[in-house]
Amino acid sequence: MLDQEEALALALAFCRERVRSWEAYGLRLAPAKGITVPGAYAFDITREPDPDPRRPRIGLGGNYPVIVDRSSGACRFVAGRVEYEQLWQAGRR
């Protein structure tokens, strides 16, 4: 069973592999707020503040959380708006 730090490391490697400009975008992961995924950890993709607000970096839009299975360590992105809304509703119960 993975702990949250191990899951975060796996999620970060997963994202760096799939988002070519991960570092250039200034992206990072944080525990997701407001969604619940049984048997998994969820991480939101956030951005570091722009170092120079007069020259903002290109942002990443429409990003969905990364889900990491606690048992297998398998990572995936939330599969679109419908799944995201279902997870959000489950987190509100």
C-alpha cells in the first residue's frame, strides 16, 4: 500500500512523461481538494507563480487531477468532465 508521498512521486513522474513542457509551464502537484476516489490518491495540477508577471509563462488549461491507485501505483488523469463531476459529488457526501 502506497503512502501519499510515494503516490506523489509516481504522479509527478507520470506527469513529466506525458506533459513535455512540465517544467517550462511551472507546474506542480498538490493533494486534490473536494474529490474522493476510493482506493486512490488524487492530485491537482497547479502552477507556480510567474517569476516575472510582465512576461507570463504559457499556462496549461483544462487540466484534470491525476489519480494514483494506492495498491498498484498505476497513474491516470481523470477522464474528462463527467468523471470529474462524479468524483466531486462523491466528495461532497
